[in-house]
Amino acid sequence: MFGLGPFEILLIGIVALVIFGPKKLPEMGSSLGKAIKNFKSGVSTEETPAPKETVQQPTLPSGKDS
């Protein structure tokens, strides 16, 4: 994927564990998973463009006096 081997992934995991601690790491993993899921669903759904509003020109008086 990114050219990371098992040693590099293990090293990243250990560094993350040391920095964030064992209590915060599962919460961060869960929120990261939810963010990726929302991103994928947002990208995969096709957006429909909003209908354009038609601008009506104001009618001018005819200029006839009766």
C-alpha cells in the first residue's frame, strides 16, 4: 500500500501507544474508523446538482395612459 512492512507498522503502533497511552488509543482508532467510513460514503454517493432558480424579469409598464 505505502511500502510499509510489518516492522514499520509495528514501530508506528508502539510509538502511538507510547504517545497516546493505552486508554486513549482505542478511542482514537474508533473515531478514525468512523471518519474513514463517513468519508467513503460521502465520496461514493453521487451528488445531484441543485435545481437552478429561474430569474423572472420585472415587467415594465406599457406607458399607455387611459
